[in-house]
Amino acid sequence: MGKPARDELVKRIKTLEKQIAADSANASPMAPQYGFKTFAEQSPNMIFINKGGRVVYANKRCVEVMGYSREEFYAPDFDFMTLIGPDSVELIRSNFKQHMAGKDIEPCEYALLNKKGEKIDAIITTRLVDYADGKAILGIITDITERKRVEEELQYRLKFQHLITTVSSQFINLHPAQIDDEIDYALSQIGEFADADRSYVFQFSDDQKSLSCTHEWCAEGITPTIERIQNVPIETFPWVVKKFLKGDMVLVPRLSDLPPEASVEKQEFEEQGIQSILAVSMVIGAKAKGFIGLDSVREEKMWAEDTSSLLKIMGQVFASALENKKNRQALQKSEEHLRTVYETFPDSVTIIQAEDGRCVDVNSAFTRLTGWSPQDVIGKTAADLNIWHNPKEREKLTSGIAQNGKVENLEAKFRLKDGSVLTALMSAVLIMLKDKPHILTITRDISDLKSAQKERDQLR
């Protein structure tokens, strides 16, 4: 409670104390006099007087808010503590004892229960006053239920936005190996925020003929289901799968709400002890990739609209992350295959930056042919290595690349690491790697062929 509000309540109760003191000489135990009563009946706050544990006065606002008549309040057998919420009983009893000991009590928040049993959040300010030849507790109660509701809604909104921002940012630039762990952690945050017993992600197979629970979080004491639902044919859950494949949401506050065509799912949910379900489809493009959902096991639950919005947002984040993981893994596998071909290719292969002529990669055949290791040549130019025996032949290569983007079967002589020279056929093509132009060269040693041709010519 803010200081201005507290000061205002203290000011009001001091005014009431003075009015009660002025009227106390003629006051009856059950009817305060005119000055006090006029003020109290017009007050927007609930005002009461408790003498010896009995309500001896309750203003009109008390009757309106609490739902009890004055006759009920003033009845000898009316228990004042029935008005107090369970969590506030000890606080009120402690304050009462301190008042009886002559101590002042600061305004405090506590919970009331009206006649219908509904909770009312309130601030109470009390004073021990002289009343009808004795002492009584004068109290002013301010109903802050609506204010608390607004505050809680604001806090919920802030937590909601913070959760979306936090979880979404966690998936930026994730390595594929980190995605599964991050989804598991995000599911725990979502499950706890939504007060669910279980949160999970199911994915369809590429042909959409089966589904598997791939990620799951469970609250303490809730049995996991991830192991028992793997590669299950979609016919096992026909009703929900049909909805997910269409991109629809599944909202089941209670199992009795399920339609007759969901009898198979109902039996499965009952076996898992599920009472309520909320799940939304995860879609990439126009294709459903799976779904993200929440289960309530301990009680039936009517999920808030914000919760379904949260699942839709997080479902898209997860779907994008999982699709990215799949694509990157496929790319990595493809690169591994290409690398295998690259390394086992019998001819020498080099990749050179077109911009500055520096070597970025060579295969094993290059090392076998030239004697230079990758460490010897990567980052260096042909000029650094003095590998061209005749610089004019290199000019033919660069000229052909510039004009045609490729050169085929250029015969040239190359200097090896040991200083010897061999004759080879080189083909080259301009390629793009990481959005930059590179030259891919393939070189085949024809020294033996040239020697054989020379010998044959000599025999003629």
C-alpha cells in the first residue's frame, strides 16, 4: 500500500476516533450516535466497531460488500472470524492481541470472505477506542480487490511478454546440437507459467504417417509419456491428428467435452490421467510439422486465451528451430559426402579465392602430387609458392577464367616442393562459396603420358 493511501486511512480513523469520543458518553452498546453514524454511513469504505469479539456496528458499505444484514452482524452468536480469509486469520488475531495490549497497529493487507465465500482483498486500519464505558476496536476497510486484480493482470502481462521475449531470444543463432536442450528448457518455462502438469512437443514423420513425442517437461509427481509414444501411426489418434494436419487448435477443458469421434483419444487420455488439454499445430509453410501442447492431470482446467496465444508463438519458434536443425543436419551430411568425394578424388584439387589468389583448401591428392601439405599452402598464393614453372601459362588460366568463367585442359608445367617439375593438365571453374567468388582447379599429372609420347616419337 502506498504512503498517500495509508496516510489518508489514518486521517479518517483519527476523525472517527474524535467523533466517537465526543458521543461516547451517551452511546448505547449497539447504536453509535449521530455524528459518527452520519460520517460512517456516507463512507465509501467499510467501517465497523468490534467490542469484545462482537460486531456492535457495521456501516451500510459492510452490508453491501459482505452480504450480511446488520441483524446477522449484531447477532450474539455471530463469529467475526468467519469474515477472515484462512491465510489472514493469524494476522488478525495477532493484531487484536496487540490492540488489547494498548499498541497501535499499522494499516495492513488481508483477505476477507463474504457471505458467498468469495475472497475480497482489503486494507484494514484499526484503532483501540473508548466506547460505551469500555474499549472497542474501530476499523476502516478498503476493498482493493479490483486494484489487486489489475495489478495481477499487469504482472501476468509482464511475465507473459518477458517469457516470449526470453524464450524467443534463446533460439537465435543456436547450434543444431543445442536446439533439443533449449526446447526442453523452454517447455519447463511454459509449463510452469501456464500452471500445467505436462508440456510437450510432438513431431510428424516426413511422410506424416507417424508421430513421436520428441520433447517433454513434467511437473513434480507427473509420469512422463515420452518413451511410450514413439513412431506411433497417425491412425492411433485419428481425431486430434486430423485437426493438427489442418492447422487447428485442440482445446479440451474436460474429457466429457470430447465428441463421439474422439473416443480413441478419450481412452488414451484417461489412461494417462489427463483431465484437460490445450495443443496447437506447428506449421512451416503450409505443412504441419507437429504440435505443442499442455496437459492438466491434477484438475480440470479452462486455459486462458493468452495461453493458447503463447503456444502458437512458441510453436512457431520451435518449428522454425527444428526445421533449421533438420536442414543444417542435411547440409552437414551433404557436405560430409562431398568432403569424402573431395578427399578420395584421384586428381589434385585446389580452391583459391578469386579476389586475391590465396589458397583456402586442397585435397589429399594435391599433397601426394606436389609434396606440399595443406598447412604449407593455405593462405598463400601461387606466387608465394613459385609453383608455376612458366608464368605465361598462369596468365592463360587467369585470362580464360576472366573471359569465360572456366578453363579446360590447360597443359602447363608446375614446380613441386622438392624443386622438380612435372607436366599436368589443369581445368578450372569459377564458383561461389559463402557469397564470394572462388576458383576450383583440378590438375592431372600427365608426365608419364608425355614421356611415353616422346619415346614413341623417337622410335618413328
